[in-house]
Amino acid sequence: MTLRQAVLSDAENLNRLWRTVYPRRFWIETDLLADHTLLHPLFLPSASYVATEGERITAFCLVKKNGYGLYPGPVPDDAHLSAVAFRNPAAASECLKMARSALGDFKQLRFGQDSGHLWPGAPTTCSLLTQWLASEGFDFGGGIFDCEQDLADYTPPPGPPAIRVGLLRPPEIPKLDDFFLREFPGRWRYDVMAKVAANGPSCVVVLRDGSKIEGFALIQDETTGPQIGGAVWNLALGKNWCSLGPIGISKHLRGAKRGDALLAAALMELKGRGRRNCIIDWTTLKKFYGGHGFRSSRQYLSASLHL
């Protein structure tokens, strides 16, 4: 077995191993794997290793630092095990050992949950992975989940308040940024404004109050790549897939079902585009999304390793 740092030319073979290890509901595209790891601005090549036997990659661990430097908020002492796959757990352990030796002053290694994440946590249905994480000393925390529903028969729940909701318009892009600076200045601002820059304003539904924007919902489908959040599982969602989230409204407007009305408007926009199976990822809001017909699909546990 030979260990070396991961490089971009490995992407296809890394994804081939990924698809050997994980069930189809977690399969991803090679370009997406590269975009979210090897090409991501937070990727740490010095802490990302592959194990090879001859020409074949048998294990890999790809590590990223947190979003510190891209946006405010994250603790600079955290790193993230962004992607891992292995045929032999011992080979993955050697990759992780090399990664840990390169992490220097980092205090904690989280599984997934990174900027441009693939995993919002450790998938509970992948027992080989969770057993390996436990054997490496990762501590498991609270459960989170993705939820899904087919929008073909979706109708909004009764009684939403009268609010002004619609697609973001090009002249409103600075107002959206002002909203994020007021309410969500961290990762959500970075992710959504990057999507608007890449895909245009039609990927965001906004809540308006007078001339101000007071809420947002990010929507994605096959026209809005590169995918982020739950949209990374688009291969398993089927034809005419879509995703929603993140979603949020201003603090002073919460508690009066405006969030429900914004969610309903975003889902109706997706339905109107002919989209069907919709995913919302990384949430604990079972009642909120359940009120709109969503049901839990993939379950995860948060996991972290003190270095």
C-alpha cells in the first residue's frame, strides 16, 4: 500500500470507489465531487490522502478547512473530513493518520458539514462508515435528516398570511445582499449570493415588505449547477428533480406563519416549472416541513473528532 496526497486527476477514480462503497441514493457526479472537494477554495491538499495498491485507489480522505476567510462566523480551529471512502478500513485509517498529522493547530475534525458539503453528517444507513468513524474516536451527536416529497399533488396548507412573494429581480440583488448582511451574514449569504452570481436571480424566491427584502428561499434544479446542499443527491431524485433551501426570514417577522407562506410560494414556483421530487437537506424541522407534505428520507448523525 502506498499513501500520497490527492490530486485533481484522481477525481474519476475517487468517484469510482465512492460508487463501489455507497448505495445508489448517495451517488454523485464526478464533476460535483471535484467541485466540492479538490477544486473548492477551502480544500486542504496537505491533509488529503489516497491509499493505492498498484494503480488502484483503495481508500481516500479529503479534508477542508472551515469557512473562515470566505465568510464570518466559523471557528478557525475546525477542519472537516469532507469525503471518505474505502475498501479496506485499515487503509482509510492510514489516510486519516496522515491527515491528522498535517492539521497542525486545528482543534477539531468534523465529519461533513463543510462549506460546499456533500455530507450533512454521518449517514445512519452506512454502517461500515459509522463503525469506522467510531473506531477512529469520532463522537456522535444529534440526529439530522433530509426530507423529500413529490410536488405533483402539492397544494399549500390553508390560511397563509397575505405577503408579497416572488422571484428575485435583477435590480434587487443588492437588496438581497443587504438582507443577508442584516440577518444571515455567514455561510447562507456566501452560498446564496454565489448561486445568484452563477445562475442569475431566478434561483431565489424572496419575501418583500415595501421596498425591502425580508426573506429568501434558494431553489435549484438541473438548470442551476453546480449543485449545493441536498441537490448533490440529484442522481437519486430522478427526472425533473429539484431542491429547496436554505430558507429564512427576518427575525422581527418570525412567528406569524410567514415562513410557511414563503415555503409554499417557493414550492409552487418549482411545481410550476414542472419539477417533481423535491429535497430539503440538513434539517431538524420535522413539523415545519411535514406540514407541507415532506417526509424524512436520509438520516445522519453529527460526528466530530477532537484532535
